[in-house]
Amino acid sequence: MTRVDEFNNFYSSTSATALKATYAVCGDRQVAFDATVDAYRRAWRDWTKIRNHHPLGWVRNEAWKLTALSRSTHPLRRKHEEDADVALLEALGELPVDNRRLIVLLTLGQTDLEDASREVGIPAQQGIETVTTSLGQLEQRLGQSLSEIEERMHGLGSVTRKLEMPPSDTIRRRAQAGRRRNTILLVAAALALVLGGGMVVTEGGALETSAALPNREKIGSEGPDLVLQAQKIGTDDLLSMSQVHRLDPAGAWKIVGTDDNTQSTTPYATCPTKRFANKDPLRAFVRTYEVEGRADERVAQAIEVSRSPEQAEEAYQRLVGWYSDCEHPRVQLVGSYLVKREFGDFRILVLHSHRSPERTFTVGFSHSGTVTSTLVHEVDGDTGPDVNEFALTLNDSVARVCQESGGRCTDDDVNVVRTAPPPTTEAPEFLGIVDLPPIADIDKVWAGVEPFRPKVNPAATQCDAANFRGKSVQETQSRIFVIPGTRSLPEAFGVAETVGRFSSDKDAKAFVKAVEKRIAKCPDANLSAEVDQEKSITSGDDSGTAWRVGLEVNKKSRVYYRMAIVRRGADVAQMTFTPAGTYDISQNEFVALATRSAQRLIYLK
């Protein structure tokens, strides 16, 4: 059976029940339909990965996440049509989401309790207790027996049967179109950076323009006419202990091991999903180092030799993408640098894990010809090595390979500058999952809905009422982020971001000014409103303002939003963070997030 036939059979045999289960979880037939269709589209895109790993559970979970996103910061109100069992849907909606999913899986998903608990992500014993409690609540709420409730659950299918799922070839075609769209966006962004110049922020915070961001490292061919002889590279070209020593001079470094097995599969660092970015490397070397007597600090160096420059370029993009798309709980991208060199530039990223113990990852990348090189430093705490020292060590790692092949190589004269982070694979003009901050003690990953053209700006507050729909607005899109699967967070919690391109810098500047004026006047115009914690955002060509806006719900309570609007030339981004009680971030953290939002505007092409 071909891969296409296999997916077609899977889709035709499961799509109806998946739609019914999704509808029971979210209570809105159109939201359920859209989420289920999109989940199957994503399933086809990742079919080779999920086909042998309970694909129906994967689809249901993906559809559920999509419905959660669609009712986030500014909820899409549930639409109960006349033929809907409103009382049942409302009773289900009152249950915590994991409880609701368990009930739905047991009644409509044809799943036993153990499998249902595993799919929801809780132990089986907890699943038993959860189901018992929830069924009792439903019996009391609806005044019916379990058998009567189960019959009503199955009756929800009378609603979803009226929705005709698209044929499987349409699902596959949409998945392919989405992949092509993401590729086109990245290529367009890369071309724009090469042709139009990129944004680079110096160590002091100022921006400068770079013709390419970054230029690829000319390993082994830093002289213009030299070609790398890949077969000359060996373990002797990896970093020595003395070269790694500059990353932590107080430590007694040792080499833990060196591996040249191209068939190894275990990742050597956080974020990458595989050991090698190249699917079939010609040669590969990984060396790890650590400090004697300590387990809190380590270094890994990897060199991959591809079979062609095209494969090496693909491997480099995949490698950087693993970090720019990193989706680990409580891991955040906190720094992005460009190492400017005479014969080619490096990229350095700094990520921070807010789990216990806190850990900082500093990662350097270089690529040219058929070689991709990576250096990773990990250490407990919120501070990594000095970025200039790391850049020199990264330069050392490349110089050894360069010298082996006879190239003219860069000396220690390198210049480290701050730069915009690399583009994410999807929607690079928006915040990435890796940009979003940890929230309290929640150990879950943020998720973002696919960008959409809003009828109403989801990032606007009552005070600013910002509308990206004027004649001077050429293009506008929005994206919403939430943390799915967290019982303690209300549906209102999340981040909403809207980006727009205006006809000119002047129009964009006037739009931002108008928003700032409305915010300033809001407390006078609306006596229940309070505006405080105002902070200016200035970084080279980027500028904007962040506020905290409070609105009185009643005499005893007030709800707060953190809102920022930033501009880069003719492009504007507005972002609103809706906290929930103690599930909040500081205004400084929010300003850092708004600054990142401004940096991402460089990819709005």
C-alpha cells in the first residue's frame, strides 16, 4: 500500500468520529470543523513521523489544541445552533478541559480508560478518579442517568454529520500548499535581507545595517579560490581542552568523548530533534567536554561534512531552525548575535531554560561549502560565558578546519554585534514560540494559532481601539498564543499580536501617535480605566511604547492588560498580554517581548 493510500484509508475511516469528538470538546461546530480539517492537514504533512504512533490520537490532540487557540485572548464565542444540544454542551463546558476530553474519548472516541488517560497526559489512576468525579457532576447537572447522558453524547453526531469533510486529496493539497507558502516566505525574507540589508544591533544597543545576515562562514575557502578538501578533516581538527578553557578559565576541562559514527542518532544538545542536521552526512564528528568534578557545565562541538554544497545549505537551515523553532517547556531565546569577520560571519544564539535548575545555552553556527559546524555551551544558572570569548572559541573551531585545507583564515580580530533572531519556520514576522516568556510555575509549551486576517483587532484594548483597517494599511494579520493543557489558566489568558504594513513611514508613524494619544487620554475619557507602568521602546530604527492598562470590573476588582505598540519604518506591531492573577510577567519582561516583536518585523516581506 502506498503512503497516499494509507493516509486516504486512515482519513476516511476516522475523520467523522474525530470531528464529532472535537465538537463535543469545544461546543462550536464551525470551530470543530476548521480545527479537525487543519489537524488532518498537519497529519499528512508529518505522516511519515506519526503513521506508526497512534495517528488518530495525534489528530485528536492537534485538533483540540487548535480549538483552544481559537477561543483564546479574545474568545470566539461558542455558536450553539438551533439543532445543538445546548444543555449538554454547556454542562461539558463547565468541566475542566482534561476532564471533558476524558469523557469524550471514553464515549465518542471508542477508547479505553488507560489509552484515554495516556492521550490526555495523566496517570491511569488519576484518570479513574477524574472520570468518576466528572460523570457525577454531569449526572447532577443534567438530572439524568449515565446511560441517558451517553445516548445524548452520541446524539451530537447528528450535528456533525451535516458538515461534509473535504476529500482526502484536498487535505493533502492544502498541506502541500502550506509547506510551499512557508518556504516562499523564508526565501523571500532571505532575498530581502541580501538585497535590502538587514537589521543589526550593536553590543551597546544601536542598530546597524548589514548587506547579508549573516554571511556564511567560508570554512576551508576563506581565500577566494580555495575549495575544501573534506577528506582532510579529522578528529585532530576539533577543539583542544586549552581552547575550550577560555569559556570558563576557573574550570579544569576534560574531553569526555569523541564520536565519528555518522549512524548515531542521539541529539547532543537541547532543541535539536536529531543528532545531525544532514540526513546522510559524508563524515561527522562530535566531541564533548566537561569540567572535572562538576556536572553543571559542558561543551559540545560538531562538524558535519555533506555530500554537496546544496545538502550542506539544507543542513545549516535545518540546524538553525531547530533553535529558532525550539519548543521546549520554559525555554526562551534571550540573545541573538552576529560575529562579523573578514572572510565570513557567524551566528550565535543564547537560550535560557527556566526549569529547575535554571540553565543557559550558548550556540554558535557556521557553514560554507560542504561543511556545517556547531559549538554548544551549557551551564547551570542564568548567565553563560562572555559572548566575545565564545565568539573567539567558535572562531578557533573553524580556524583548525580552515588551516587543514590550506585556506587563508581569519585571526582573532572578530566583532560581535547584537542582531535580529533568525526567522522561525512558520510566520517569521510574528513572535515565535521560543520568544515567549515562562509563566509562573507552568511547565507547558506555548502554542500559536496560524496567522489570520482579523475582522476586529484582537490586540486592541478598550483604551486604544486600534484599527488596522484604514486606507493607508496595505496588509494586516493577527496571531494568538496560549498555553494549552493548563487547568489553572482561564480562557482569557494569552498573547495577541497584530502586524500591519502601511503605505509609508509617515502613515505608520501617525497611526502609532494616534494610539499613544488615545492611551494618554483614556483615564479621563473612561473613569474606570487606569494606565500606568509606561515605558518607551527605542532600539535603532525601532520605536514604541508599552503600558499596563487596568479596567474596573466592579468596585472590588480590576482586570489588567499589558499592551505595546512598536514601529519599524512603515511596519507596525501591536501586542497585548492578558494576565490572570499571579500568572503574569513583569513590565520589563513585557518590554523585552515587545522589543522582540519589533525585531521580527524585519521578516514582514
